[in-house]
Amino acid sequence: MNTKITEQEFGERIEACKEKMYRFAYCYVKNEQEALDIVSEATYKAFLAYKRMKNPEYFESWMGRIVINCALDHIRRNKKVTYLEDNQVEFAAKENAVSLEDKMDLYDALDQLDPEDRAIIILKIFEDQRFKDMAGVLSMPENTVKTKFYRIIEKLKKNLIRKEVDAL
Amino acid sequence: MTGKERYDNIEIPARLSEVIQQAQQRGRMEKRRRNVLRRSTLTAACAAAIMITVNVPNVAMALSDVPVIGSIVKVLQIGSGGQRTDGVSVTTTTEENTLSINFSLNGEQTSSAPAYTVDYKAAPDRLIFSFYGVRNLDYMKLQEDIKGLSNVKDVYNNVILDDSAFRFVVELKENIGYSVSEYQQPGYIQLKLFGAKKPEQAHDVYYVRSQAMEQGESIAVLDEQYAADDSSVIKTKQGKFIVAMGGFKTREEAEQHLQKLSTREDYFEPLHVDHWMSNASPE
């Protein structure tokens, strides 16, 4: 049975997930033109490779991985890496809030994360994906994804506490 | 507003679709370029073998009896040429056993031929023409013109996964020689057919082949998958199409090739070994 997708199907599937691709790319660079450049490069690379895709039913996951790789390449090329440890920007902490998402604007916090870690926050917090699906996008075991996610959250929490203490 | 709300509210630019379309077009052009390169490499590698099995015409034969318009770029048996372009229209004209394939863009003849490849395959003797960057083509007229040449047995097109490319197959009668000439100012390609001097004895040829299918995308996908293995699409005696690789002298060689293909990760369409006479079409 032939499970390969045709060029027309590729075009339809890309069209169906284009907004998700753009948001994903935008989170890495926070700039319209650069996000469009990443989407363009990801689409180009996917066009050249879609015939070799083993599981067309996971097209969105496959595309997500390509967008992440293109975003990381873009950042490496432009050397716009800023790490959490070096961050001088304080997160806005809210009183009486419980969850990290309530206490901290994770959309801004993304900029202070290692680029390799940003996808985990985007997929889990913004895209509401299950760890199992995230593992598919990130090409890593589910348990590794969980470990990384909780490690990043802990890192963000510690940073938030440090900022709150510093502010006293 | 939470981070997730800010994420959901990221404004989508109006030109996102346009950017995606352009990226796909860029991919299409790159694929075409790679196809031309790949086919040129393959054909160059087996050119020596083909030269032995086909009666090679000389340039004088290619040009004789034909009024020449424009300057000749090359005369070839197999290979590639032309310039990268897009949206070229294709028309054909014939004169005895000579076919001219003409190209125009916006109503004017182009100065050079678009990117093309010419392949020769045996069992049955076939010429496979591929043109890239062409969109408007009167296939019925082309088919009618080519069938009108007395040394041609059949003509059929191959579906390929590139809507700006076109491929057709000219099946030759037995012991027919040919030459392909590319011209510029204006750009056109001329196919000349003539009787070969040394008739070849028909013999059994072994192939790794797919099942027979109707013309369509499934067979095109399969052909593209095995393009690097020198695959080609052949019309069967019943008018269906198969993807075939080889032209092996023995069944063992074909079996070995099939074994190698079947261990690949992307092997999904069952293939099998078959044989037919070098001057016949498969079942």
C-alpha cells in the first residue's frame, strides 16, 4: 500500500498548520520577518524531504521538528543566544498566584531560556501537548521530555524566587 | 494576559501564505535541478555501454537533410542541456523522420531550450524526454506528431511529481538509430530517427519490476523513489504501466538487486523479478 503523500497533499497539510508553524517560529525570534524566514526555510526543507517521511500521519509533529531545527539554526547564525543565568530582565511576579504560569509571564521567560529548551515550554504550556506527543516532535524519549520539562520549570522557579528576594 | 494567551494572540502576517508558496516553489526548482544533475550523472556513467549497443550517428547524419535554423549547441544520444526557466510553452513540428520540439514564452520563441534530459532505455528501445520549467503543452498534438514518424512504435507520457515538468517516452521500432540535437537562437530540440546499420539479435532481459498500474501518481511516486536506481516507467502490452529497474543479463543479478532493495527502510511496494525479450514490452 502506498502511504507517501503527494505534492498536493503536502501543500494542503502545510497550509493547515501554517499558523502553528509561524507562532512557533515567532516565539524563538519575536520578530515578524525573522519568523517568516524560519517558516520559509522549514517549508523549503520539508518540500525536499516529504517523500522520505516514514509516517505521514504525524505530519504536524514532523513539521514541528523541522521548524525547531530551522529556528535553532537561525539563532546560531545570528548569535542571538541569551541564557537564563545571564538574564538581567526581571519577570513580573504576581502576589497570591499559585502556578508558575500565573506568577510569571512564560512568553517573556522564553527569551531567557537556552534555545534548545524553548520548544519544551512552547509545546507543553502554549500548545497543551501531551508528553507522549512532545516526544514525537522532539525525537527524544518521553521520560527525557518529562525530566527536561520539570528541570526547566525548577530553573524558572528558582530564578523567580531569587528575583523576589533581591527585590526585598 | 498569560503567556499562553499572548502566544495564542501572536498576530499572523497576511503574507504568510505567500511566503509558504514561494518556499514550495523554491523547493520545486531545487528538486528539478537535482533531478537534472542526477540524471546527467547516471547517463554519463552508462554512456559507454549504451554507445556499444546503439548505432551511434555522427553529427553529419544528425544534421543532414534538415534545414538548420539557429546555431547548434550539441548533438547527443543521451544527456542533458538547456537553460533553467519557467512557464515555457511547447509545440512540435515534423518532417519525414525528424521531430522538432519548439519552445516559446509569452508568445515569442525562447533563445534556448528549457532544462531537459534525454535517456535511452532498452527492452523495449525507448527514448525518454524530460522537460523542466514547461507548463503549456499540447500533448495530443505532440503524440500525434511523434506517432506520425515511421520509425516510432508508440508514444506515451509519464506522470511526474512536478507540475512544471513534462516527461514523455518515444518507443522505437526495432533497430532504429537516433540523434538528438539542441539548438539556440531560437532554442529548439530536434529528434532524428533512421535505420540502424547493424540489427541486434533479440534476447531475454531481466528486470526488477512493480505490479502493473494505471497511469497516475502512485506509479510516479514509485518511479521517483527508485530514480537513483535507474528506474523507468514502461507501458505494458495491456496498456498499463510498471516501474522497472535493470536490464540484467541473468535472473540471479536481478534477484540480488531485488534483495538489496527489499532491505531498505522505504521499501513498501512489493517488487518482483520478471523477464521479457529485448524487443518486446512487459506483460
